Amino acid sequence: MPSQPLAVIDIGSNSGRVIVVRVTANGHLEILSEARTSLRLMSDIARSGSLTHAAEERTLAALYDFMAVAAGSGARRTVALATAAVREARNGAEFVAGLRRETGLNIRVIDGEEEARLAFSGAVNGLPIEHGLLVDVGGGSLEVAHFRGRRVQNSWTLPLGSLRLTDVFLNSDPPKQSEVTALQNHVALSLSAAGVPELREGEQVVGTGGTIRNLAKMDRAARTYPIQRLHGYELSRKGLREVVGRLVTRRLSRRAALPGLSADRADSIVGGALVVQTVMEAAGATSLAVSGQGLREGVVYEEFARLMPSAQAVRRASISAIASRFTTWDGDRARRRLRIASALWDVMMQGAAEELRDAFEHAATILDVGRSVDYYRRWDHAAEIVTSADLHGFSHRSIAMTAALIARAGRGRADFDAYSVFFDAADRRAVGRAAVLLALSDEIERRMPRGAAVSVARQDERKVVVLTVPMPHDWAADELTARFQRVFGRQLVLEGERGGPGGIAVGQ
């Protein structure tokens, strides 16, 4: 059974946010509702060191709205946290006490170490990354966590938030080069003094927070890119440099109109972008994996699980959770198709990349969701669902590979142009071969008696592949056999099995 809905409120230095979520029986986090508003609390801290009455009024209005969102989504419990601006304010305790009196919320001010840990738990859980640095740029602080094997080894909280550094260093519009350099030098020295390490082999940077997501949106808006969700997007160092170049050369009035940039971040994004750029340079990172999750999701994960699952377990749970939302998806049929597909893979795709097999198995599992939209275009719709669903644990390349497998299985000659950013010629050939096996598995499954066994044996005698399928008649399948011969260079013969326990025998 899924968990009861939980609301998490984050009173951040720049923004306030709420999410309402539940966790499915297999561990997938499902967003039921969310809301965000600008708070700008760190600006008060930068000016006077205290939070003003106006800041309290803004925050109170936001909390009332967040509580309404939580109630409207059926939340049974609400967790409310405050971060850098509140914990640094001279009157932070009084500020929180006033909010508690007015709202009844038990607001907890968390320290930097807990903030970094929660950001890590939320951001890395949903990505296929084992080792690296987690970077969370907030309005008031920068959280960094070094992790190995999806476990935190060390963490740092530094006063390097986007609003804070913008107020301190960037006084001109647009900022002068001397101001930019001074900010970058300050960040680099702070990272070095804190002992934040460079990346080791096999490690990469994961980024979360509104600043990083806005930078990724701007980079994506300048490209032809087939996947609209930000979670899992790869922001290259070169791409970030180009985004920073566009930001620092524009006045605020023109900066707000840049594609991908949220208007309420236009005045602080330059400081945040320079922080991210300096962190990547100091770490020696060539790219940054963007997480659409962060502190709030980390609260949820830590509420329901003590240990972070493997990326493979996250992917499987996510596929199962998405598929189960569709009435046309039948778990028994999906498992039967997957058994057939796996058996065919073992004899026809030896030596193929493990990432392709992973995508192949997910494609075989989720395929039937497309029938909920239109049976006759079920392959295309299933592929579209894969590229737009809230799948966790996947890179964008693996999402594209899963979608391309489904689309090509249905069409026979799917257009790879949409995925050209992910695939080279060798990838296209491998996906084309696997797609034929996926189509064949689906056609066999639709004709198999329920409960029939699946087994495959291989013989290397002639360039003919013979499939004996558990049905009481021979099956021509002209289109499929032609596709099979085109991609494998072998003739496919399909024979019905009359009597016996039923199975699939392959001879080659």
C-alpha cells in the first residue's frame, strides 16, 4: 500500500516551497502537489543581520498558502523546515516563534550539516550516480557533500549562496569584470580553505536547487533537445560557460527575458551561476548532472527508508509505479513478455552493452501503457510516456534508449533524429536489433497460452533461427521475419508447438 500523503515545507533563503507526496509500496516517490513563492529572506540578512516584519508577513502568507495546498491534497502530516537565512538571523528564534504561534506549524531550523545531508538524500536517490560531489546552491548558503557508493563521506556548508554573493560583490548593472573576478576568487578560496576535494576517477558532480535548475533550463533552451524534464539533464562545463556569458553581459532589464530563466531569479542568478561555474572548475568537472529533487524529497526519503537503494532498484520501482497508473497495463503480461524478451536476448544479443539490456527490459515491462491512449499507436504513445514521465534512477540517455526501443519496435524503421544528441551509429544499429526482439516478444506473448513455459536453446549449425512457439499452428509473421533477417542477417522460421508443456526453442 502507498504511504499516507506527507507535506514538506521548506522556508529557504530565497524561496519558500511545499511538496505533497506519497511513497508507493515499491518505494517510488509520487508528487501529489507543490507550490513555490519568492521570500528573499537573505536580502534582509545582508542589509541588517535580522529578519524584518515585512519578511515575516511574506513568510506567513506563504505558509498559509502552503498549508492550504497540503490540506487540499490530503496530507495527513506536515514537516516544516527553515534553512540558512533563518538560522543566521539575529532574531531567527523570535521569527520562528511568531510563525509557529500564527500557523500552529512545528517549524524546525536545521543546521548546515543536516541541510547538506537532506539535499544529498533527495538529489542522488533519483539518479544513477554512485560517486561524486553533491552541490546545492541556495540563496544564502552552498551545501556540498562528497559521496561514495551513494553514501555521504563528508559535507560542507559555506556562506556562498546566490543572493548573498550578489549583494556583496555584484553592485553594477551589468556587473563589471572586476566584480565577477572578485566573486570567483572568493568562492575558489573558500572551497580550498574548507577542503572541498577535486573529483576522483569515476566521480561526477550532481547539482540541485533553483539556481542550478534555472541554469539547466537556459542551456536546454539554446539546444534542440528531445526530453523536456530537467531531472537527469547533463549541463556541460562548456554549456554553463556560454550561459554565464549571456548572463553577465546583460543588464537586469534584458536578463529577465532570457529563455529558461525565471523572472524572480533574474537579479540573483548571476551570483549563483558564478558559484556553480567556480565549483565545477575547482572540482575538475566536465559536466553536472541536474537533479529535480533536493532537500524536500530528502525529508521524505529519510522518513520512509533509512538506507538509499541502488540505482537499479530505483529504476525498477519507478517503471512499475508509472506502469501501474494505466488501466491497460497487466503485470502478468508484462512479466511474461519480459521472460520471452530476456530469453531471446541471451541467444541473439551476446556481447551487447549492459545499458542497452537494461533499457530493453524496461521497454518490455512498460510497453502496454501506450494502449491506454490509442491501441493502434500504442508504441508511439508508450515512447512518449517514457520521455515525459517522472522516472527516477535514469539518465537522459537511458530514457532516450528505452523510448527509441519502443518506438522502433512498433514502426520498424523509427526516426533516430530526435535522439541524435544521445546516439552514434553503433548505438543505432544495436537499438535496431534489440527493437526487433522486443517486437517479436510482444507478438509471441499475445499468442501464448497463459502459464506456458519459456525456454531457449542455441545451436550453431546454420544461418537459420528457428523459434518453436507454444501455439497449435505455424505462424508466418512475414513483416517480422523480414525485419529479423535485415538486422541479424539470418532467416527466421516460426513453428507452432503441438502438445507438450510449451516453450520457445531457438536453433541457429
